[in-house]
Amino acid sequence: MSAVKAKRRSALATLSTGEKIAGPKAYATALKTLRQVSKPFSRKMEAAKERAGLKPGEAISKGLPIPWSKNMQKTQRRLARLNARIAPIRANALHQWTTLLVERFDVIAIEDLNVAGMLKNHKLA
């Protein structure tokens, strides 16, 4: 298991009634695939930057040509297709849940709390 764990959300939203709205399964699956595809692409990009004469982790200056390999191009296309698939999944899930909420409730209030930041402040914790 990797040292860095991804943040896991317990729910897409929690209603004042205590009901938790889960996110779409397809979205979670697509994000997992996105992480799996992004890592090799990142490695290929670092190798291409080294071929261009940059040090690992160094930013690409404007106008510097980066030699893309065929495998890097294939991985980039796969990444783009995956991102294009994720966007409608997110939009559809949000549309469905907002429609449901509007139909069920008369008044809607949205609160986005930075719980981690609040815990760091001893006056709020």
C-alpha cells in the first residue's frame, strides 16, 4: 500500500435529516482508473523532460520542445478519453441530486465547512 492515502469522502452530501447521499459508483471507479493512468503518464513526462535536458521535477520553460514518444502520446490520449468520460458522470450525478433535493424540500441551505482548518484553531475545536 502506498504511503500517501487518497482522501475518502464518506458521502457526496449529508442532508439536515441525517440522510447521506452516496456518490455514483461509476465516478469512484473512473477516478481509480484515472489514478492508475496518470502515474505512468507522469513518469513518461519526467523521462521526456530529461531527454529535453531538464532535471527531474524541473518546470518546463515556455517554448521548450518536449520530445513525446509514441507510448506517451497513447497514454495522453487514454487520459484525455478518461477525463472526457468523468465530466458527464459528475455533471449527471449533481443534476440528479439537485433535482431530487428541489423536489423534496422547500428551503435549501448549503454549508461547506473546512473541518480540518477548524480543528487547527483551538477556539473552534
